[in-house]
Amino acid sequence: MSGGYWEIPGGKIEPGETAEEAAGRELSEETGLSADGLRPVSRYRHRFASRSIDLKLFEAQTWSGTPVSQECQRLEWVYPGAPQVAPILDSNRKALRLLSLPRVVLCTEAPVDGPAAWALSCARRAREVSAGAVLFACRTLPAAQQIVLARRLGAELARQGTALWLDAAPGVAVRTGAELTTELAGDASLRGSGLIHAVIDPNDCSPSQTDVVLTRLDRRIALPTTGIATLVYAITSSDNIENAFRAGAYGVCICDD
């Protein structure tokens, strides 16, 4: 805790340092912990009232030591998705949301049968594969139908704590309680929505416009190099999950149909 706000350990990059080196140094200086295998999670810009800052977020694969405040600050372990401390520095809220994203996501499309039975089936299948979210691809449907189906699915998923992700028309995600959308962050209607932004199979994607990359993967190819610090989810089948993680995916989107 610093300046009355809780924040993730971090600080400025010193001359001659890489961002990864700075992250490890700041962690040690502030908490006494040593981190190994730091991997980039995200890079994003946060706008304060009078200035903007670029933030680079890293996740440690392993760590060692006992956390001890080195700079007269309060320390607390928290769950990223439900931090039990407050107030949290605004620039850190997005980082916590990204760190709480599930590693396994189930993909689904519009129902062939009734929406109620479809929503129940999706929720049941999500439990079977231990998915923390369901990605509903409905962009080709009329917008009104997208909203109705997304709300129905979202309500069913909420009963078991599963998040709703949407690949839908502009404006649908903010009206249906979705956690993630494939709409770009630059859309004025999404400002302040708190949504996580994703792109599917990007060709020329700006790092400032996306938090998550969803890319198709099969047994013969490796994940593409995006050139940006972002979370990469492999779209693959349930029998190919291990290959996806071995290829470097942060998470998987299971599409068995």
C-alpha cells in the first residue's frame, strides 16, 4: 500500500534496464521476494487526469522468499479477481482483471434448438471441461437476437460463476454483462465499460487496442508471434489442449464442433 492506495509491486524502468529486469528488481526492493521466469502478460496505457503512463505487466512462473515490506508499505496477498483490499489504484484495476482471466474457455455458436435448452447445455459443457468462461460467437445474427441470446446464456452461466465472452456486433457486449468483447477499445461507446478487449487471428493489430489475442491452432503449426505483450489464447479442440500450452498459449478456447 502506497499513498493511501493499494497497488501491485512495480515502478520505473532505470536507464539500461529491460522492462523484465525492472519488474524483478522492483519486486525484490518492495517485498523481498525473488521472481523467476517472468513472462509478459500485457502492455497498456492508463490515462490519469493530467497525464498518461504506459504499463507493462509481468507474471512470475516461480518465486521464492518471504514477503517483507522493504519500504514501509503494507503488504497483502490478494485474489486478482476478488481483491479484499481497498482502495486500489485505478491504473492497477485492469492488471488485476487480466490476471484473473480463466485459462480454459469454451466456444459456442447460436442454438439450433430452443435457447433455454441451449443455455443449459452450454453451462453443463463448461463445467465438464472446467471452463471459466464461454465465448459466444453470434456476430452474424441480427443484433436484437444477439442481445436476447447473450443475456439468456449470461444468466445461466452466472449461476455457476462462469464468465461470458462475446464475438458480437458493436454495442452488444455492454448491454449483456459480458466480460470480454471482440470490439476494439477505441470505440467511443466502450469507454469506461471495464470490458476486456480481444481480437481473433489479427493481421495488423495495434497493441493499444487489444488485451487478448484469440488465434486458431492445429497440431502442425505454432502460435504466431504478435510482437506485443498480450495474452494469447489458442482456439483448438479439447484433445489438443496440451499441445496448445506447449506452443506457448496463455489459455485455450475449446471448439469441438
